[in-house]
Amino acid sequence: MTNKLLRWLTVSLTLIISLFFTSQYGIKSNTFYGDALGYYLYLPSTFIYHNLAHVDSLPGDKKIPDGILNNIRTLGQSQPAYMVNGHYINQYTYGVALMELPFFMAAHVYELATGARANGYTKPYEYALKLGALVYALLGMLLTFKILKRYFSATLSLLTVLAIFTGSNLFWFSLSQAGMSHPIIFFLYALLIYLSIILHERPSLRMFMFTGLTAGLITIIRPSDIICLLIPLLYNVYNGETIKNKARFIAGHPLGLLLFALSFAAALIPQMLYWNAYTGSFLYYSYGSQAFLWSDPKIIPGLFYYKNGWLPYSMIMVFSLTGLVLYKYIKPWAWCLWLLVPLYVYIIYSWYCYTYINGFGSRPMIHIYPLLALPLAAFMRYISGRKMPVRFIFAAVCLFFISVNVSNCMQQANRILCSENSNMVFNMQTLYKMQLSYRDFVCMDNGEVQPRNDEVVKVSTLGCQDYNDSSSDHFVRAEQPAGGYAYHMLNGEEYQPLPIKVAYDKQKFGDARWLKGSGKFKCTTGASEYEGHLLTMNIVRNDKTIKWKACKVDNKIGIAEGNSDIPNKKIDIDHFEAGKWGTVYFYIKIPEDIQQGDIISLDMWSVGKIEIYLDDLCLELYK
């Protein structure tokens, strides 16, 4: 296959995949919530409502959807430094809004010209943000391609860029979850690398200014990314002689360095003025108690775990990390890569919420993909020099990684995958699946493969609680076919007071392999995924937990095997049926190291202390 044909095929396939995903999922995705909404608030507040001091105070005559108004209020109240001196202080900095400004203004002009609502929150504004995310991703890819072409062939450079796009979480944030900072910072990092090269080749005051401004924009969008300054500093530094060359370059351009510093600071000034106007201080930490835990970085979970880790959702980047050892191919960037990448990993996984919820995979790693493209291209260059079987295997693995990423993105868009709550067993069990079984749902909750009901045989019932005691106000008529009474957990109550507890008895348990916990439940109010109800099973030895597993209740009522009104209906992880009784159950394997007298308990945990009814809680033994 010629290089020209290979380039044509890969570009065509990338376009087909991207257009399909965008038309089926991306165009329908919601934008005005969470972090994306926080970044965006600066724009309508500045140009439409003039309410920067109270961005949550919006007029009632603008027909802003109630859902968005609620998201704005919820976002503000969830922020650690919500109110200061009577002002709403936006936790997020203004940098993303600045980069979104051209797209926002295009939508606003369109709304005004057509006599539409022009309230900042209609579909044209949402489409503008989606377009912005895609444009910045494409610009970042174009610049990355231009950078790579300086060291590798055009074909290899193109394949590298397209592999990163289709094989990593950049695909998700470019085509589905618009409004986030990551495609923008991806572009800015690519621009900074490109400008750093040009600056050293053809130094001028203008290049110092643009490079400093780009580094400043990266920093104001995400202050921890101030280490991007290592890029121009360490570019083309790889031995003693190049250190001297860098020192001479710095010493020879004092005016340029001053302009670099001023341009860098210029990007920070608007934010400092905003802080000073509403907090009384030019420097303000808007994240409150949310902080970096420098002595306890979660590097291994952040890189490798399926709970929003990096590599499980960007598998192609394994080859980039491998390419870091190929010194001869990455020599001009070797020291920069070897210092910046480990430091960057340490910083982002020292954040208290190292899983970076509200996303797909470890999203901050997207920022340095333009830099990591260099070792990825180096590894691909190395493989291209191997024998045909090696090249074929590598190509097959790359295609597999890309297919997994696209499939995962489709699952995430369909809400049958939630990467921030997932685990390896679930991801493997549901690979390429677009419809979940009840067993898949349970596996997502606790990471344990569930047996089919027809694969296990009941040994005995270890304990049941039917709550048929009407002497307490908590015992109410069940209003279900079984009749009798049920237990009513009220708002504000976290645990029900009657868990089932049994001691492990080797003789009684015999060759049994499974414990099954089950119950009947009725939820009255929907809860967020962080505040729902859990059916929990715990095995304790001498006051120390040796195994704990849980099963979410809220999203399973009405879908348990043999308990669904519509057996073949498609269910997503947000499924909820209010006011309906349903059975929920799960199995756990009996640990091999379980000992005589270990206490097994089955309980109900209302994480958000939200009302629920429960009945017929049972702990059973199966083999």
C-alpha cells in the first residue's frame, strides 16, 4: 500500500467514524451543566446580563429552561467558595470563556439577527460551543502534525495524530462533551510547542510575545499547568553543550524575555481584576478546601484503574509511554519529556479528586498529548523498521485500541457506561455491548462477575427480615402483592436498624460458593448517583472488614430478571421508577480465606439520607 493511499484511507475512516458518532450522539449531548457551565457563565454574564457579581441571578422573562437555571444554582451552591462579601464567586477562571468568545458572539449575533431569545442558553449557543470544541481540537491536531513533520515523515505524522484522536479520550471531549477546557488546552499546548520551535529558530520580539501569551493562557485556564513553561525552557536541551546554548540564548534576549513575562502576565490580569473587584484581593483561591494532597498522590489508580483512569480509556497512549525510551528519535525533546511528563503526572494525581469526575477517562492528560505525540511517533517509527509480522501485530493492536475507545464512547453516550464509576471486570464483560443485562448492572456496582440464576443452586436461607411488626412508626403497610408491613426509612436516616447478621460456620456452609443478598424496595424520589441507596454485604473479622460489596438499588427497581414489565426494554444506568416496588439482589463469592466465626451482614445504606421503603431483606447461601 502506498503512503498516499494509506493517508487517504486513514483520513476517510476517521471522518466516517467522527461523522457517525457526532450525528448519533454528539449533536444530542447536553452542554450547559457542570464544569462546562461554570466556564461559560462569564460570557452571558458579561455580554447579556451584566451580573458578574451574581451570575446565578437571571431575569425570569428570558425563557431560560428550568433545567439550566437549576444547574446554575446547583453549580454555585456546590462550589466551596460560593459567596464572598455577598458576591457569587465563580470557582472557574475566565480563560475558557475567552477562548469560547468568538463562537459565543457568532451565536449571539445570529440570535439577535433572527429575533430569537438571545438569552445565552438556546440551541445556537450550545451548537457554538460544540463547534468551538471541535475547531480547537482540529487546530491542535494540525499543529501537532506540523510539529511531528519536522522529525518524521508526513505519513507517520498523520497516522500518529489520527491515532491519538480516535484512540484516546480526546475523541470524547472533541465530539461529545463540549464546553470543557481540554480541547482548548490541547490546542494551546500544541501552539506553545510550535511557537517554542519557531522562537528558537527565528527569535523576534513578536515570537517572545506570542509564546508568553500562550503560556499565560494555559496557566490562567488551569493554574497547575504553569509547568508548561518547561517547554520553551527545555526545548532542544539534551546534553551539556545544549545547556550552554540555552543559557546563551536566554542571556542574548533580555528584552524578549521581558516581553515574554509581560505577555504571560497580561493573560492573568483580567482574572486578578475580577477577584479583586468581588473578594478584595488580587489573588484568591476559589477552590476552598479542595486541594492538592502532595504527600499522597494516586498515580497508579490515576494511570491504570478503570475508575476514570487514563490508560484504560486511552489505550493507544501505552505506545507513547514506551516511546519515551527511544532517545535518538526524540532527542530535541528528551529532557523536556523526561522531566515534564512525570512532574505533570505527579501534579494531576495529587489533586484530592484524582479521578476527575464528570468526564471520560483522566481528562487532564489530554493537555500534554501534543508533547506525548513525539514519543508515540517515535515508537511507530521504530516499529516501521521491524519485520512484517511485527508491523502487522502492531497495526492490529492499534485498531483494537481504537475500536475499544470508540465503543466505550458510544456506551458512555448511551449511558450504559459511566467511566467515573466503572471497574475492569465490568468493562471487559461489556466490551462492545450496547445493551446491559441485570448482571452487568450489578457488576458495574461491585466489580464482581454475577452468576446466572440458573447456574446456582440454593443451599439455605441464612436470615430474613420481613418487618411484619407494626409497633413502630417506621413499619407501614407494604402496598405490594405480598402484603404485610414494610420498613419506611425517612429523610435524614442513613441506616435501617435491623441488618441481618450471621456467623460463618464451616460445617453449615459446606461447599457453598455464593452469598446472595436481596430485598424489595420502593423509592419515592430520584437521587443523584452519589446520593442513592445501596444494598450492602459485609464480612468482618475482629472488627476488621475483609470483604465489602454493594449493589445500587435506585436504578434496578423494575429490571431484575423475572421482575420486568417489559423484558426486552433497553435500560441505561440512570433508570429510575418512582413509587414502584421491585426486587433487587446480588451475589458475592465467599472468600477463600473466610474463617470460622466471621460475621456476615446484609444492610441498607441510604447514602444521601433519602426516603425509601424496604421489605423482605434476605441473606441466602448458594452453590
